[in-house]
Amino acid sequence: MLEPVGGCKSCGRRIYCRDGFFDGVKQDGEIYCFSCVESMDEKDVKE
Ligand SMILES: [Zn+2]
């Protein structure tokens, strides 16, 4: 089952919920895809 949850706040890519597994990351109330979160983790090192 594939449910669209929303778009990545950063790149706009659509993020789905696969069989109840959220295919992205929720951060500060926004949704991001994994690749954006990874690049953010590298650059943005604010606690
Ligand atoms: Zn993204």
C-alpha cells in the first residue's frame, strides 16, 4: 500500500507511506526526503 503523505519541504519530491512505513523524515513539523535530510545533516550541524 502506497499512500502519498506530502512533498519534501526542500526538493518537493513526493513522499509516500509504504505499508505503514513512512518513506521520509519529519523534522520541525515539515517533511523531508532521505537524501535532503542526509545533505542537511552534513551541512547543518545545529543542535
Ligand atoms: Zn528532498
